[in-house]
Amino acid sequence: MAAHHLIVGGQRSGKSRHAERLAQAWQRAEAGHTVTIVATALAFDAEMQARIDKHRADRPASFATVEAPLALTAALREAAAPGRLLLVDCLTLWLTNWLMPMDDAPDLPGWAAERQALLDALPTLPSPVVFVSNEVGWGVSPMSREARFYVDELGRLNQAVARRSQNLTLMVAGQAWTRAVEKDEE
């Protein structure tokens, strides 16, 4: 199994920048290594489009990009190859796209199937995957049932991805705290 890595932290904690630095180091480590960004964001307003544009502009030119706002598992399977690192940025927006679509009702059965497909695929991918995700469960409990469900679901997703990863990094104020993941029973 390829060595996967989960990077979590709050907004503007340096998660994406750290993930890109890890990917660049991996790319430099051996001739022929490539990196593909698997982007999950959707631009529903000008501010989000500006964020996406900044991420694109800041990425190294050598990184390929695949857009996967919903079908993350299919995108990972298609892009995975020996010698290629996949960087998923980010699980938070992927979950948002499923649970809070701007133009439709949430597809909870579809989300459950896609989540399980991702978790089942991770041990079989020939590529290491670096996941970026927010840690949103440290604040005040949200007021709405939907928001509480989202926070809980992201927490469960982060835990499940962490269990399938070899390393976990917590980003705080631009600083990375990394450790090997302890394996336990699900």
C-alpha cells in the first residue's frame, strides 16, 4: 500500500502550502516523480473564485491538476500511477459539495456510497495520496442540525482517512506537527 498522509488544521493554517511543499520534496526525490493536484472546490461566488485562482497561481507549474468536486474516488483511481503523488485539496470542500449543494438537496445515499468507495480504494491505489482537510470540531457546537451533522461527518471522515494513512499532520499558525498514525480497530 502506498503511504498516505492527512494534513488537518483550521482555515489559513498553512495546510495547502505544507502539502505542496511535501509534494515538491517527493517530486525532487526521484527522477520521473510527478504530482497531480485533485481539486474539489467549486466557485459559487467571486470570493471563492479568487481563492481558487490564488491556489492555481501559487502551485508549481510542474503539478498537473484534475477537478473532482464530487467523484473523488474515480478521479483518484484514474490519476493514480506508480511514481505519481496525488494531492487532494480538500476533503472539507468535497464533503460540502455533497452535503450542501448550492442548487439541489443533499444526496445522503450518494455521499455514503462515495465515502465508502474512497475508503475502500485507498489501500489499493499505486500512488501515495496527501489529503488536506479542515479541523472544524474545535469550536462551539453549531446551532443548526444540518451544521452539526456536517461537523460530525467531517470529523468521522477525517478519522477514517487518518486510519488509512501512515502520517498525520496538524497545522497550527503555519507550523506542522507530524506523527505516525496509530492503527486501531474501526
